[in-house]
Amino acid sequence: MYDPTSPNAVDFINDAEILSTLEYASQNKNNIALIDAILEKARLRRGLSHREALVLLDCDLPEKNDAIFALAREIKEQFYGSRIVLFAPLYLSNYCVNGCVYCPYHLKNQHIRRKKLSQDEIRAEVVALQDMGHKRLAIETGEHPTENPIEYVLESIRTIYSVKHKNGAIRRVNVNIAATTVENYRQLKDVGIGTYVLFQETYNKEAYERLHPTGPKHDYAYHTEAMDRAMDGGIDDVGLGVLFGLNLYRYDFVGVLMHAEHLEASKGVGPHTISVPRIRNADDISAASFSNGISDDVFEKIVAVLRIAVPYTGLIVSTRESQSARERVLRVGVSQISGGSRTSVGGYVEEEKAEDNSSQFDVSDRRTLDQVVNWLIRLGYIPSFCTACYREGRTGDRFMSLVKSGKIANCCQPNALMTLMEYLQDYASSDTRERGQSLILAELSRIPSEKIRAISRERLDRIAAGDRDFRF
């Protein structure tokens, strides 16, 4: 039986319910009356059920698809404005005991160079990231009980937060590590992580077990129920994601929305973010060997419908995607992107040679962070390095309530502008600085509160004079 309140993965990600939803959407994908009713509900900005969302995803009526994309753009503008949050991944170790068939870290791969950063090497990586202008990192490791124990992860987070180089500081460390225990999640919370991120890869249990033939990750239930344990351990913000291309995309689209519904029903707050990576080539992995890849058109529509279905949730696209693909999904819902990324262990200090590969996947968008910031500005977006909500305790249900009420705009808009000004002063090229300062002047007027607008203007002047780290 499908039960979104159940703690058991097979109940809240219920195969029979997903198959029934797939059939329902197939039968109703051109049902104009139903599609109009779903769109009318979506305009209330309170989200959609997994079944309603799949009807929109399956719809192939051109005029209705135009309406779907238009609504996605409207909802994104209402909740996120033109702000795009920037981050970078930091790979600590690629030692792993799992047998995942889509990841080059798998245990049987004898070709990839295994590497684990020491704390001194982590400091050097963080300095390199700070010199680029990053304030927010997502740390990544393979799953290995002796090489990458929880103690190593905790020590690494402390190291990252301790590094202050010139005007640089990492203000938020998100963590993407293997499913673990409530006690370990509690330790991660205590050391000050931002969001705990764990990709499901696929929600189809049979496909999941086939794709993860060996290692701790083979346990579907333990992996799928990890977010419940993380929230039981006190972590307010969690991030979901699937790896599109491993399984039928319609199944996993429904699965990730059911997971979001489960967190709302059982924990009182949905996911802080949803990531939408697509499978890419890497070392001994060929993306072409997986038959469920999706086109750019399908990818764009997935993002648009996710934005409509979970309007309060951040949507993330990484440098797996090309510049052109990222530009398409930015318009319809993405609110966070990585920039200047390296997916190799130690790759920020020294870009490694092809024959010395330790990367998890091939990067499609190889531009520098400054080039990405410049590009966003030219597209009319505000590149944001903001971490204020996390540091002010606006997480979990406190963050969601502010987003849903619209009051978050009085925080997010000025914080985005102030962190952009910091970047322009400390790290930007002359062209990026000139374009960014013009953008800030234009965007100041969009801060709703006159009082906060005046404070923001004064703080921007102080940042230009050398002060740092203001936040609402």
C-alpha cells in the first residue's frame, strides 16, 4: 500500500502507485480539461501531486506545453527572482567499496588513480577555491569504512571552515556522502553542515539493486530511508536527486516527487533542493552504454514541471551539463549551479593529466567561475554567493515558511547583491566588475522594503570601501 507517512521505503516509494501513475498520465496526457485544471491548481503556487505533475510532463499538446513553460518561468520569478546561487564541489577521496556500474569509483576499477586528500591538501584546495571567489562548497567522497570514515569527514569540514585566505571564507559546507546512521548525521549537524545531499540514482528497486550489485549501497531501503535518519539526527535541509539515464525517466520523476511528498508528510518539511544530473562519460564508464538517456528537450521539461510541482525547492544543475543546456533550464526553474568545477581529487590546486585521472565524471561546462558569473550577468541573472539563511538559522520549516509567504525576498535580494559586490571587488575581471556593478544598481530598486533597500545601499558602499560579510 502507498503510504507517504510510512518510514519504510517500499511504502512511500510504492512501485504499484508509480506504475498506476504512469498509466494514468499516459491515458490523460491530452486530456485538455484535466490539464487546464492542473494548471489552474498550479497557479496557486502550492505545488502539485506526483500524479498531476506527470500528466503535465507527458502532455504533448503544443499550446499546453507553452502554458507549462510560461508558468514555470512565472513561479521561478516569484520565488527566486533572477538570483542564481553558485557553488563548487570539493572531492576529498575517491576510495570506494561499492560496485556501482555507472561510477568509475567502483571497487573493481583498477585503472583509476585512487587518492585521498590530507588536511593540508584540503587547506590548499580551499585556498584555491577561495581565490576563485567561492563561498559555498559541496564535499564529496566515495564510500569506504577505513579510508573515509565519518571522523575524516568531520575533521575535513572543520578544516574547510577554518581557512581564511585574504578576503576569502567558505561560509557553507554541504555534504554528499553515503547513507549513514542517525548518530553520524547528528555529528554532521553539530559540526555545522549546510545541506545533506544524497542522490537516489533510481527509485526503481529492481533497477537500483542491479545498478548497485555489491557493497553497502546495494541496500535499497537503507539508502532510500537515509533522509529520514538525517532529519532525525537534526539536519533541517536535505537534498534529493536522481541520475537521469539509468532508468526510465518517467518512473524516477514520479519517485523523486513521492520522496518529497514523504518528507513533507512525515517530517513536516520537504527537500531543500532537488538535483537533476544526467549520466556522463567517466574513466571506464561510457554513457552510451546506458539506454535510458534523455534529450535536452525532455530535460528542460523535467526541470519546468519540477519547478511547478515543488515551487519552494531549489533546483540544481551542475557542470555535467553544457553551457547551452544550462541556459535552457535556467529559464524554467534552476536556481543553483556550480561554476569552475573540478571533479578530480585535488583538482583545484593542480589540474591533473588525462593519464592520471581521478575524476568522477567528465565536465561539460569547463568555463572559469568568472566566465560563468559574467555569462549569468549578461543573461540578466544575479550571481549569488549568499549563505545567510544557513548562518541565521533560517533552515528547514523556518526557511520554507518565509519562502511560501514571500517575505524571503527582503532577505534574498539584498544578500545576493551584497555577496555579488564582494565577488566583484575581490575576484572579478574588469569586464565582469563593470557589468556586475551596473546590474547591482538596477536591481536595488527591486528590494520590496524601502528601509532594507536603504540599508543595502549603505552596506554596498561599505563593501566597496573594504568591509565584508554583511547579511540580513
